[in-house]
Amino acid sequence: MFRLTWGLFLALAAGGQNWPSFRGPGASGVADGQNLPLEWNVEKSVHVRWKTAIPGLAHSSPIVWGDRVFLTTAVSSDPNTVFRHGLYGDGDPAADVSKHSWRVYALDRRSGKILWERVSHEGPPRTKRHPKATFASQTPATDGKRLAVFFGSEGLFCYDLDGKLLWKQDLGVIDAGAFNVPVFQWGTASSPIIWRDLVIVQCDMHQDSFLAAYDLRDGRQVWKKPREKALPSWGTPSVFEVGGRAELVTNGHEYMRGYDPRTGEELWRLRGDSFIANPTPILAHGLFFLVSGYRPSKPIFAIRAGARGDLSLAAGQESSDHVAWSRKRDGPYIPTPLVYGDYLFANAIQGVLSCFQARTGELVYQQRVGAGGAYSASPVAADGKLYLSSEDGEIHVVKAGPSYELLATNRMGETLMATPALSGGTMFVRGRHHLFAIASVGRP
């Protein structure tokens, strides 16, 4: 029987108003009861409650707790710092190693007013980044009392919700980059997660990859485990509780793994992932869904909870006692998929939306969304609709069902890289320069 994780329980107990971490409760990306508008107009401020300018360059998503929205950014002192979105294959790192300011913001959810701003760190970055990445790509997480903020090589920080710094930890240089060209530094993106009184981080890099848990109250390291055969990856881990057992599920190069979040003990592993692993594990129907999409291997695995040992499939095998089903060619490269009802939806970086029967893996449809372009933000869903954000600044609204139906296309007017947050009848959308609040008339 599925049992809620502590963070998910708190979020739901608060009346469904909270979106406490990347992709919301349980990383599901789903929050019904929002009554969002089908269409809006940024230029004319139709169904745009507010927009607030945020300085710097960041792909971290907003999170929401109560009447506050939290997000992070990294502000460069170089006015010519480079950022390039779109579909391209070169991976030379951006050259900007000038002094940066890593910052945390709290905004009023109703007005968009900045309530407080804190500088977590200042100085030159300790590594370079991909030109499509940022030095603030990790989404913060909160339990309603404390706010965990991870800036990779610049450290792990914990604040209270009024902006008081409670503790910080230097985790060392986290050198993540191209698996086949180690000198190409691409930066980090795996977000922290909170489970009970632990904040957990996944740090996969060229050497000495590790998974670690810190006491949320004082920053004390509770456990740290090496991740052998784990080249750089960027997926956020997830904790799920099924059948009375908590499992910390991680994506990664070569092996996907499950751990005991209390101790870091490895419970199971499954071989077959891509060289680059980005999407976050999700849970639905008692199955862990793990995907990646770096060619030529683009797998999707549906893993039954409660497994132990090596779950790797033999050549030609697509399922087993612990693997409900798998596919080799349909996994998305960057966006995390979501399950809505009976269907698993996965959006490729090229904007091809795939719909599968979640329990069996049967392909229902594949359809290109919009006129092309790139998609890095993960889809979110509410009230029978999917929201797909393109890097070109469009949010496509698609019916969440077994047949493809594009309901609307809304233009935000700036590049979209971050995943939206859904809370209390509002969709919070982070663009290249602004944070937007989209809501129907009369919603807070």
C-alpha cells in the first residue's frame, strides 16, 4: 500500500496549496483543483496576476509554501555573459568565470513583491558551465520550516522561511561535465530533496561521485555513500514510501539505484541507462519510472517497489519479476515525465510528446507539439490538462488523455527553461528575466 512521504503529507495537509520542491509533492508534477485559465496574454496582462523581474541567470524552478514563493539565481559581474538555448550539439563550456553572486529570494505569492533577498555566496565560480546551463539550476526545497538551497560547488545552505541562515556546508568541487570529454565542465543541476529531518543531495561527477544526507536542523552529515560507476548526471533523486519501506531512488549513468534513505545502504540497482541521465524518478501505480534519452540508448523502465539486488535485464529481456516493463527507444533526454491517471506522458527535448499506458508500457500515441524547437522544462498537469513549456517561450496546453488534442498555445515573451510550479489556483512560471503568476480572475 502506498504511504505518503513526510513532505508530501505536509503539503497535502496544508490544503494542497504547497509545491515544496522540484516538480511539487513526490516530484509528480501534478496538482489538480487549480482552475487555471486555458489562455492568457502576457502583453495585455490578461490572467497575469503579476510579473516580477529577477536578476541573473538561473534555471531553478520556483517553489511555494503558504503565502511565499522561493527561488534562486546567480548574478554574474560580466555584462556579456553567454547563454544559448535551443538544439545544438557542441558542448564547449561558457567562459564566464567572473565574480558571481548566488542569491535566494522570497516573494509574496499574491503580489509578487520581493519580501527578502539573501546572498549565499560571492566569488568566482569553482567550475565552468555549459552555455545552455546556469550556476543556479538546482531548485530549492522546504519542509515548511526550513529552506534547503544547493548551489553545487558553491555549497549547501539552509535558511528559515524569514531568510535567517541556519547553517551551510561546503561539499567541495563538484566537477560535472561531458562523459567523453572530462575537460568540458557543464555545471550541476541535481536539486536537494527533504525527507523527514534529512536533506539529501546527489553529486555525480567525473570522479568520486557520492550521495549524502545532512541533518536539516544543524547541517551535520548523517551519511555519505560513494556511487561507483556513476559518471556526471543531473537528475534529482526522489524518496517514496511503498508497503512500509522507504526507497531513495536515483537516476544515473550505467546504473539506476534504490537506497535506504535512513542509512544510504544500496537496496537495488538496474543496468541500462544512457551515458547522460537527467530526468527525475517518479512513482505511480506502485511503479518507479526511470528514464533517460541520450542517443542511442533512450530507455524507459517501470520498476516494482520493494526490490533488492541486481535487477538488470538479460539481453533481449524487457521485463522480469521486478521490472514491470521497459522500452529502449522512447525516453526523454531532459524533461521528467509525468503520470496522469492511467497514462505516462514523456516529452522529448525535440518536442515530441509520447503517451503510454502506465501499467503496461503500450504506446498510445506520439505527436510533435507546436512548431518544433527545444524543450528543457518538465511538463506539469492539472485538471485534465498538460502544460508544456518550450525554450522559445511558449506554453502549450494539451488534453491529458489517450488522444492528442492541443487546446491552446500561450506566449510568455521570453525563454523558458525552468519547470512551472502549481499552487493555490496559480501557475508560477519562471522565464529568462521574470517570474510570472498566471491565474483565473478572482484567484489569490
